[in-house]
Amino acid sequence: MAQETSCAVGPIVLLGPPGAGKGTQSKRIMEHYGVPQISTGDLLRENVVQGTDLGKAAKAVMARGQLVSDDLVCNMVRQRLLLPDTTRGYILDGFPRTAAQAGWLDALLEHELFDKRCPTRSWPIVIRLEVDYNQLLLRITGRRSCPTCGRIYNVHFQPPRTDEVCDEAHGTKLVARNDDRLEIIQPRLTAFQEQTRPVADYYQHTGRLISVNGDLPVDDVTEQIYRILEDHRA
């Protein structure tokens, strides 16, 4: 039984701009296949809180107002991928962010994780969620949440029954996150395109980049992703 499920799905990299639905799809993949989501942001915070050698080094860098180096981030990722819960697969969140990190991940898999973690070699399945730019703006700037119950709405696609008021916590006014304002999100989207295009190009050149239409309804996007993962497993 353990051998049968030891490589259930393999490494998964989800690429896509803010608002593309990576968080929603990651959660569904985790629940469907029983694999962990590995976030570089979470790894950084955990190492700092636990006081590991890597965490102490990262904390010192951040205290100087500097960005944590690739070496530190990659070492945290390496240690996490060596834990036993990754043998059936995992989803990488926020990694790789650069072509250099993508190359490092391939080298790690080839030299340390292939054949030791799984009898069948498994390069990352790289899925890019493609969403129209104007659609992204509507998704992000239209987001509202209830400060009482936490329910999320979108004034364009999933509005409450009463304008700007929660359906569940009656009378509670919905709020928008500061980061979802147009003047904040437009530079973020531009920066994302500039920073991550080399990552997509790297995986395109290796023949491992698969694009999914992220403009479709959430359930349809999920079905597309499941088909890709099942084809890969087969």
C-alpha cells in the first residue's frame, strides 16, 4: 500500500499573478491528494520563531532591513522537502520566484531527491493560471470581507444580497483590504509580470509549463488541474 501511494502526485508549482486563484486551487489539491502546501513565507516565519540556525541568520538580515538571500531561502526549502510528508507530493507556494531558484530546485530533485523519495523520477508539474488583466483587477478590487464572520464576497461576481452588507452577520458593513485598492494592485501586477516571466520562460524551455484558463469558473479550473495531474500520474 505504501509503495502504491508513495508518489501520488509529485511536486507541483503553481504560477499566477495575485488574484488568479492560486490559494483556492492549492487548498483543493491539498485536500484531494493529501499533500502539503509549502510556503516560503511560512518557512521563514517558522525558522525565525523556532530559532533555527537558518532562522537566526534570516532574522539578522531582516533586522538590517535587507532581503533574505536565495541561499537562506533555498536551504529552508531543502530542509522542508526532506521531511517524510513530502514523499507523496507537495505544492510549492511562492517558490521558485526566479529562474535561478527554478534551476536550483531541479538540481536538488535530481541529485538528492530522485530515487530516494520515489522510485519514479518526478520533475515538478508546473501549472500557470492565466487570467485576463481586466478580470484580475475586477477580482481583486471587488473583494470584500465581513469583519464579523469572515465571509468573502466580490461586488462584481459574488455580491451580497444587500449592497456592501454581509448576508450572514446581519447589518455588518463589508470592508475592503487596503492592499486591494487599484493604486496598490496595479504596481503589484506589473512587478509580478516582470519578476516571474523568467520563471515561466525557464519551465517553457524545459517543456514542463502547462497553462490553464483561469478565467473559467473555479470548479472548471479545478477540473482542468486535476486532469493535468492525473495525466501526469498515468
